[in-house]
Amino acid sequence: MKTDITAALVNEHKLILRMIALLERNAARTAEGGYRNWQFYLDGVDFIRNYADRFHHAKEEDVLFEALVKNGMPRENSPIAAMLMEHDQGRAYVKAMEDAVQRALAGESGLNQTIAENASGYVNLLREHIEKEDNILYPLAERVIPDQIRAGILESYAAAEAKSPATLEKKYQRLIEGYEAER
């Protein structure tokens, strides 16, 4: 039986999708003028940067994608190139959202639409992105990555995870649960 090299990544997507659902809910409320909890957006940016990007994308970009390239997938004009481009697009939405929230916190008005549009852009991009990874790229990786390097991939994931605090996942689960309870 093959060692599963994508199950952990699929599992991490579940927490990311929960934050995406919160961003979607609150972006709609912000666009309507009924939600001005700017701290939520700052917490969302923190989650995206530290969990989705540093914790999760580090494993994808530095480990899984590199293993796919070493095993025959082209780096350019390939699913990997598309995924990396989408990671960068997501970072741009997050930066624009954060900049607008910081301006709102500094007292600038009229930023609800900008905040909501960037949050919604990120939501739409990431939902489709995760769908492609979970249903196309990861199953492909499971088919093409040879058995003899799978343990090394899992070890590299563990090394990437070790760069983050051991409590990282629990911290963000609690954060998300708190916002999920918010009405």
C-alpha cells in the first residue's frame, strides 16, 4: 500500500475553507455596511499568511511541487505553474484587503467595498484553487510520485511544519471557531 502524500494537505484545506466561508459571509455584510469588525480581517490576514501560506503553501511549493517537477512535470506551462500563479494572486488580494483595512482603522471612510471586493476575490480564487488541487493535482501526484521518495516527502513536510509553533493549528482552529460563533 502506497504512503499517502496528500492527505495532510487535503486536511489542511478544510481549515482554510472554514476561514474562506467566514470571509465570504463577512465580506457580504461589509459590502452592505453591516459589518465593520476590522479586527476580523486582520485576523484573517494573519491566518492566511501564517497558516495558509507559511504552513500549508510551504509544503506544497517547496516539497510536493518540487517532487512533481523532479518526476517529470514541467515547471512552466503546467498545473504547477498555474497553482503558483494562483498563490501569488491570492497574496495580492490579501495585501490589498489588509491595506484597505489599515486605512479604515486610520479613520478613512468609504473602504467597505474595497475590503469586501478583495476578500471576495480571495474567496473565489481559493475555492476554485483548492478544488483543483484536491481533485486534479493531488490525485495526479498520488499516481506519479514513486514509492521510494514518499517517506522523504513526509519528512520534508514535518521539517516545514517544525518551522512553525507546535500550537499553530490549534490557535487558528480556536480563532475560526470564535468567528463562526459570531452572529
